[in-house]
Amino acid sequence: MEKTFQYFSEENLENFQNYLLSHIEKNSGTELEAAMNYSLDADGKRLRPLLLLAVLEAFNEKVEKGYPAAAALEMIHTYSLIHDDLPAMDNDELRRGKPTNHIQFNEAMAILAGDALLTLAFEVITLGQLSAETKVKLVTLLAETSGYKGMVGGQQADIDGEEAELSLADIESIHLRKTGALIKMATVSGGLIAGKETEVLESLENLADELGIAYQIRDDILDVVGSEEDLGKGVATDAALGKSTYPSLLGLDGAFEALGKRLTKAKEAIHQIEKRDSAFQPDLLVSFVDQLALEEYQ
């Protein structure tokens, strides 16, 4: 199983994990809550919520201020994985090293567990001590990035692209929404919680665009060169579904080169934030970007 990105202490990771799981009863006796906990408590990387917390730490803010938004973001991501794995979509049987939700429970329960996590996210994001104005901005951003303009719209475009010959521009457009939108939620939310001005928020959005494409290229490469044991999910699934990917369009070497270029641009975006905000410390986010590289596979 691919490891969690290690740019926070084990104590900080554990504290966030405990907060994340505190919103759903573990021993309620209902199958719905069991299904919700089953996927939320799986051994995922927590990339998106931890990125949000990393942005806060880079601005020298207390990461606990971001726990509600980070938890909501992970709930949205987890619901999307539950639904993405369903027979009507990717029809996968393994996720985060465990049987997918519809395999462990059943298809109807998986749909309801995803629905419940989606709606719970909008309750959780309103918690905490932030101003009402900031909470409204966070709710609006979460709705935009997770809905039809963002992740869901990207998923629909991804399905439409199966068995179609897509250009590089086509798949980048898809993945800026399918993958990049929730990464935008992570980076920009950190800026909103830290009370940053518009130009800094714009730089954080630029960072998210580069990270979103980089992460998708990385995922496409791992679907070719990774193993089911290491990744905790099925491999070679893109080819089976007839999807256009970065390796299929650019070749494997070309995909590695494209990943490197995006990671370089992400670091440039980080240093642009540093120029715009004197309180910003870039090292943690640079470390995050470095961990997206796949040097061990080259």
C-alpha cells in the first residue's frame, strides 16, 4: 500500500485522523454508518486534507483551524471513490488495500454511504471558530470544486472519454476538474482560513492547477508501472476501460518528463507565493511536491 505523504509528524497525522473519524459513530449498529466508517477509515494517503493543513503551516497558522475544512474535503474525496468504484462507473474491486465498499457491503449501501459522506461534509465544514464570512466562502468553494463545475463534471467528462481518442489538451481539461478541483479546494481553503488577500489566493490556485495535473500524470504512470500490492488498488485499469492517459499519448518516458515539468512549475508557483507574502515559508510545500516524484520507477 502506497504510504501517506510524510511531511507532518506522526502526532499531527494521528490528531487529524482522530478528528476526521470523530464525526461518525463507530458502534451505532447501523450498516450505513459501518459502511461510511469502512471507507473513511481506510489506509489512504490523505493527500488533499494534509495539503490544506500544510498550507496553513506554511503561513504559520495553527493547523487545527483547518481541521473542519480538511475533514470535509476528505469526506468528499472518499465519497467520490466509493461511487467511482461502482459497477456503473469503473467497476473496481479493490481500494486502499481493501475490497471496495460495494463488494464489502452491497451496491445500494455503497451509494448511500457515499451520499451520506457527501452531505456530512457540508455539516462538518461549518464547525470550528472561524468567522461566519470565512465559513460561507469555504462552503461555496467546496460546492464549486466538488460539483458539476469541478470534480463531478470532470468524472462525467472522463466517462465520456472512454474508447475515444482524446488530445493532451482534452485530458488536461478533464483532470483539472476531476483531480485538480479538490486540490484547489485544499490550497485555496488554506489561504482563506489564513485570511490571505486575493493575489495570494490566485497564486494558491495556480499551484493547485500544477499539482492537479502532476498528480494525475503520476496516477496514470503508476497504473502502468505500479503493483496492486503497493498501490492498494487495481492496476492497468485505464487500458481496460479504453481511457486516453498521459502514458498512452506521450509514452512512458514522455509521461515521466511531463510529470517533472509540472512539478517544476508547482515549485515556481510556491516561490511566487513567497514573493507575495512575507509570512509564507515554502519548505513544507516544496517537500510535498518532491514526494510526488517517481524516481524509484525511472
